[in-house]
Amino acid sequence: MSRVLFLSLPEQEVIASCDKAEVGISALERLPDGGTRLVCMSSAGAATMSVKFKRSLIADTARRERFRPAFSRH
């Protein structure tokens, strides 16, 4: 399973939910058309968060910025 999730949620809500579930964040990126790209530290964490964010998942073909995100959180 991929560690990447595309969500229709703001970054702060994603961070709070990951903290509550004790899921590590490898990268977090704001999407230009709205939403957030989340990369979890593990595929197990991504599986956990995909269940929690089931209603907020968006297509993984969402448009992204051209820069590399600087966010890393253990």
C-alpha cells in the first residue's frame, strides 16, 4: 500500500488527526486547488488514516506545486 493520501482537508486538521492517531508524518503538502497531500511514515499509518479520512479522500491525480515540501515530522 502507498504511504500517500490526498485529502480535501486543511493541513492543521490533518496534523491534529495524525497526532491523535499517533501516526507519523513524513511529508505534508498544500495542494493548489485546495486540500492536502499527506505522506505517512509507514504504510500501516497510511492504512489507519485512510480509514479515518475515508470521506475526505480525493483522487491521487490532484494537481501539485512544483516545489519539494520541507515538512518532516516523526
